[in-house]
Amino acid sequence: MKALYENEEVRFGNGFPSLIRFFKGDSNKPLVVFFPGWCHLGRISYGFSGCDEKHFLAYWLVKKGYSFLATSYPIDHPVYLDIYPEFNLTDWGEMAANIVDQIVTENSLKKNVIAINWSASGQVVRPFNVACMKREIDVLFDMVIEATPGIQIPFDRTKGLKKTDKNMISAESSLYDLFWNELQEQSIKNSTEIMSRKQYESYFLGDIPVGVTGTDEFLENKEFTEDRIKGLEDKRFFSFNEYPLVAIISGNSALAPYHPIVDKYTWGFLMTRKIYHDYFVNSQKSGSMISEKEIHDLIPYINHIPDRLSKVVAGNHFLFVGKKGARSVVDHLEKFDSEIEKIKSDISGMLS
């Protein structure tokens, strides 16, 4: 198997390698950055040599004029010369922000970014935003697709993960069959085979560092240790003002019920707290008091935001794979872009 395909490269950020592919678009539009979930390379957003590119997000984003950067984190896969079992969420955010900074500079893009986080990469929404702020990169918002934030991932989601002799974590015996069944369902929805199982397992999948599993386990001195304090520091779930605004896309398949059930109001909780701390608290620092009319207008407006920033796309955990889902997700991203700009303006106006 050829490790790298045309226009792919492995680029280092903050000392860690990332398989990336960059698509240049309109320099007046924000750069869209993709983050993959457990076990996957960023290829899940743009495909592989010989595939139908219309089944993947990159094709439709470029068609809309966006520049697009697919990133990956270091998994055990032939595209990487080494493995990085001590890699964690903070490392991930710093690595990605460093690479985004490189791409923006090299291609004379504005420092405006929209992030797309799928599945377990929801855990890097906050670390990436923090790392971007240090580099004066503005994450306009984050669109999460069936994604988990930096919260303790429930046991039923991590059950069956196995430690390998390379000190990595394998989901092959616990999740690969489910992943494939979901991709087959997406193929049925699109009336065509998107990829074969051999292509899927060869081109996309690999073992992962324990620090991205959402547990409190870490690798230290080649030993797996449970460290709840370090887990809290790495996730920082309750650091509300360190998040960007987040828009949510969920599926509706019985194959993948977890995210449609929990995502909207898990992220809605974070967004409501972020808005309170970023907008309301800051507006009161001057000593000004909000009026009765203003608070009566503000409360229902903010409480309705999770509904405005949440959409359902037909499909399962891979709802963005396949022509129908990929195109629908990109259409929603464009609408969210306008909606979030309006929300920011409205709230600032209410509290001015």
C-alpha cells in the first residue's frame, strides 16, 4: 500500500506529526479545519486515490469556495514513521493550531477558522481554541458532527478497547464491525458502494494514544496510569470561556443512538455557560446594570440558541460520508456561519 497519496503530506506541529491535505479556496472566506474521531485519519473527510470525491466533505466545501484543511492526529498507521503513545488532548490542540498557523501564513489566508470536529475529536474543541487564541487565530465557531466534548466518556463507549504491545489502544475487536456496518448503511442511502471494507481498514484506520480515549488513563514512563487530576487538567470541560461557539449536527439512525440522544443539550449546556461568562459577565464589569426589559428579552433568546444551532442529518455516525450527507452537512455549515454571526451581533447589541 502506498503510504501517502497525491497532495497529502505529514506535517509536524508542536513536535507531533499530522497527516494533512490542504485545498485552496477563496482567501476572503474562513479556513475550514477538519478533525477525525477515534482510529481514523483525516482522509475520512476527503477520500482516497480512485474514490468518488463527491462522497466526501472536501469536494462540497471547495465547491462552496472555502479553503479546507484536513488534519489527523498520530495513530499507528503506515503514513507515520513512528508512534506517539503519550499524545494527549492538549498536545492535539497545540499541534493542530501550530499547523493551521503555518497553512494560513503560507497561503496568505485570513486568521479566521471554522472547525469541524467529528466523534471523539469533540474533545479537542476547547484545546484547539485555546491554542488558536495564543496565535491570534479566531475560531469563528465549531461545527461538531456526532461529537463528544471533553467530558468523561461513558464506560459503554470505551468497553472493549484493548492495550497493544506498542502501548497504544486498539478498537479493532470492539468497534471496527460497527464502523463498517455504519458505512454500509451510508452506502445504501446513496445507492452505491462508497468503499470496500479492505479499502476502509487499510486507508483510514489505526490504533490510538490512550490520552484521546476520554478516560483518565495516560501513558507515563511506558506505564498506563489512571490520573484523575491530570484528566481534569487535560479536558478542562468546565472552562466555559475557553470554548468557541458550537453548532451541532446529529444523525437519526438506530445503529448510532448515543449522539442524537445526548449531544444537543450537552453542547447546549456549554454554549449557554459560555455566552453567560463571555457576554453577560463582561458587560457588567463596568458596573452597569441590565434593565428588566433587557433581561426579559435576553433569557428566551439565549435559551433558544441550542435549538437554532442544532440540526439533524439523515444517517448514522458516518452521516457526513456519502454524497447526500456530505452535501447536506456543508449546506448546514454555510447556514451556521451566517446564524452565528447574527447571534453574536444580537447578544452584543442587547448588552451594549
